Amino acid sequence: MTKGRRTLVLGLAGLVAVAAGTVVATQATADPGLPPLSAEELLTRVASAKPDGLSATFVQHSDLGLPALPAQATGDDVQDALTMLTGDHTVRVWVAGPDRVKAALVDGSTETSVVRNGNEVWRWSSEKQQARHTVLPADAKPTPSATPASPTDAVRTLLEAVEPTTDVATSGTGYVAGRPVYQLVLTPKDDASLVGQVRVSVDATEFVPLALRVIADDGSDAISVAASSVDFARPDDAVFAFTPPPGAEVVEEKVPAGTATPEKPDHDGVTTSGTGWTTVVVADLDEKAAPDKDATAPDKDATALLESLPKVSGAWGSGRLLSTALVNVVITDDGRVAAGSVVPERLYAALAAR
């Protein structure tokens, strides 16, 4: 297996997570008797919300209907990428302005966290005992990639991108984490989308999204995220101070001049088609690298995963299909990949047009 094909397969779960993450959180119950707001008024309030601070715990449940992996395809890279796509997870978030943010994924005795404190960014893994450190330029502006992405950030980004491909409506009120909320309902206009509906719960005082529920087009709950506790008091600055534990590996990451984020891979050979919920991304893989003569464990894991997927073919060629409740991915035999939250036919059309 070539280096490009191996990298793609090991990154498939991450690709699914990103696509699903753009439509990620729970429906609330009861009626707090809030004054009515139109969908447009509520979206405007969300866009302009600037709470002084936030400390919250979010619980995520994911059931994307991922295909069963072969026993041998259980390498660390694959399992790490799949972690957030299955089961229940707890995320704790602290925010004290755009340059002081902390998000921690806590699963049992392990913690994976990202902290921005001024122009310093730390990414910590207790399981790997590794801390990755980045110092941002003095004039760096807050960006999603430079700042830990909390569930509230993800939902806000979603709401900013919904129109004009979405029908937006309000659907009563309720409670989340004991706080009164308004309910927004987002419905993709294109039937080719795998997303049937997204329901967002917005705090009635601070207008920060507190919960979101993603319903797949088959009516199943694919992903839900909801705050179990929330406090809008500004956290103490000490919350954002991070010192690597004794013995931990520290990796220094450089930021290119004029940017606020670590270097990213180029996007040559990547094209998109469609809009909004039905956007399809098609990319060419690096097939120039020769296969390793002595296959490594990651090579074997990637090959086993790829070969476990069903075969598909058409005028565009042939390949394998990874299908979930919210995202489909096609890996072609000639070194291309197409992904999107759409029915497979849209992926095939995008490949044929490439």
C-alpha cells in the first residue's frame, strides 16, 4: 500500500468526524414561558452573543452506524480517530475571552485537552504523556484552528453557514442544564443530504447554544451534545495556566510568519462540488511513493480496513465505500477519494466529473 493510500485510510475516521462535527448536540422539555422570537431574531442574537465567561460540561452521544472493523484493524491511529464517533463522551469547557479557552475530553482516567492562554497553545494527552506547544505571533487573531473548539463554537459555526441551503424555524422552548432555552430546527432543503434535521437549544439569556441533536435522514439520532451543567461567570485565569507534568514529552511546534496556526498541508488536487449540506470533496492521493517492501503494522491495519469495505463501481471507475449515518466516503482504486454528507450517487457523480 502506498504512503498516500495508507495515510488516507488511517485518516478516514477523522474525515468522518470533521464532516459530522459540522452538524453536531439535545432536545429540551417543559415550557419556561419565554417571549416569542422568530428564527431570524434568534439567529441574530446567537451571532452577536458575547458572554463574559463560560464554564460548562457537555455530554456527547454518537451512533453513526460505523461498519464493524476487522479484528486486525485496531491500530492506535485508527482507534484514536474513531473514539469520538462512537459511544458517550464528556467534554469540559472554560472560556474567558477569545484568547483564554480550554476544552478537555475526559474518558475514564484519560484526558485530552487543548488550552489557549494568550498567545500560547498547549495540546495535552494524558494517555501518551505528551504535550504539544505552540507560541502564536503577537498579532495573532483568534481563529477556530488556533483556539480550542468547544461544542458551543461548533454549533455557532453551523448556524452561521446554514442559509440559503436550509429551512430554519423555531420550535417552542424548554430547559437544558436547568436553564430556559429556545429551540431552533434546521432542515436541509436538498433530499440528497444524509442529515434529516438538526435541533439546536439556545440559552434564553446569554444566547449561547447549549445543546444540539442531529437526526439522520432515516430518522435515527446520529449525534447529540448537551450541557449537563453551565455557569456564565468568568473563570479564573489560573484555569488556563498549563505546565507539563514531570517526565512528559514536550513537542515544540512552529508557526509560519504571518499566520496564527501551525503549518497545514497544501490542498493541491482537491476540488469541491455542491453547496451547503450536500458539498462533496474530491481529492487525489499521493500515489507516487512506492509501497514499502516490508509492510509495517499500520500498513496492515490500513489494508485490512480498506479491504473490509464493500466494493463499488460505475462510469467513474471502481473502489470501496465507507458508509455511515451522516457521511459517505469513496476510495477509488486509481487513487482518488470523495467524501460528503450525501447519498453515494452524489459522490459517484462528483468522481465522474473530476
